[in-house]
Amino acid sequence: MGVTARDLFVRRGAFTLSVAGFAAGSSGTAVLGPNGAGKTTLLLALQGLLAAEGAVERPVRSAAVFARPAVLRGSALWNVAVIVESTLGIGWDQACERARRMLHEVGLSTRADADARTLSTGERQRLALARAVAIEPAVLFLDEAFANIDADARPALRSFVTDYCARSSCDVVVATSSLADAFALCSVALVLDGGTVTYEGSTQDLQHATGPFVRALFEDAALTGGAASATAP
């Protein structure tokens, strides 16, 4: 079962989010929009972390990675292994073996024994990605999950996510302001503005969407030389 929503309505103070329908799949859904558009609100509502009207269905096991993820006291390895042990119900040695493999895949092998609280912001994001995938989620929510990771490391980490989703049929929902993230991880895009959906369709057709935000995204990609790679099939 994928993550779906129908007649979703969320009120947060004066802000309201209204989404008539939402359905994500393993081919990925990118949620884009300017600051304050409702991207994070939508992801939190889909995870059941915000009270919302309407119907939301999701698999039992999901995981999320945020731009500034929290870490627990203890080593990076322990941070992953303790979640794996409790979630998957496996032995500690097996959990540690899985945790070490995940840390290797995100480029944190040499930091496995370091206190997680001493990791840089980018390293914490890598740790959070390893921890999220290690529990074998059926839905993976990424909220600006690559924002603080060095640009040269992002392609390998995107591949890490797409490889997992492909082999496990995991739904992935990505809230991002990055065209590169949207095109690398997702085949469907949803644009929010002021809590309402202004575009829903394929990422390949995103350049034809109306509105200043999408236009600015592609103009910025062109200025930075990223337009060709961002819009490549």
C-alpha cells in the first residue's frame, strides 16, 4: 500500500493547507514551493504527525529525514543500530552489522565510532539517511534532506536513496527547493503555493507550469549551469 490522502485539510494558526488528492509511489513525488507554501506541513500530515481532516493511508513502517535531524547520545553506529534492533526485532550483533553497512554506503565509515553529537550538520544528515533506510521503510519522507550536504556528495546519496526505493518498492516523498533533487529522485511533481496545489504532473513537464516560483527555479538552474542536468530524462 502506498501513501495516499484525500480531501486533506490542515490548519496551523492562520495558515491552511488544502490538498484534494495525493498519491505517492516508488517513482517518487517531489513537493516544491516557496518558503511557507506548506511543504513541511504536508509531509508532517502525511506522516500522521499533524492533526488533519480528510483521509490518509500509509504503510505501517515509514521513516523521515529532515534538514537538521536530531541525533541521540552515543556513537554514530549506535544511533543506527539501536533503531534497527528495536524496529526490525533483530539481535544486537546483526543490527550493528547492518548499521555499519549503511554508514559505509553514506560515506560515514570512518565516523562510525564518533559521538554523533560531534558530527557536522552534513554528517548528521548522512547519519539520518543511513538510519532511515536501515529500518527498511515502505515510505521515505525527505524534507530538504540534502540541503546541508556538500554538492559533490549529493549525487551518490541520491543514488543511495533511489537504489533502495527501486529494490524495495518504497514510496519516496521529497520536499525540496532543488530541481536536481526533484529530477533525480522523482517522476512526479506537486507545487504548493499558499497552501494550495498549483501544479501536479510529471517532473519532465514541470518547466511548463505557470507561476513565479517555478519560473525562478529554472532561471536559477540556468544561471548556475544546472538546467541541462536538472531537466535531463
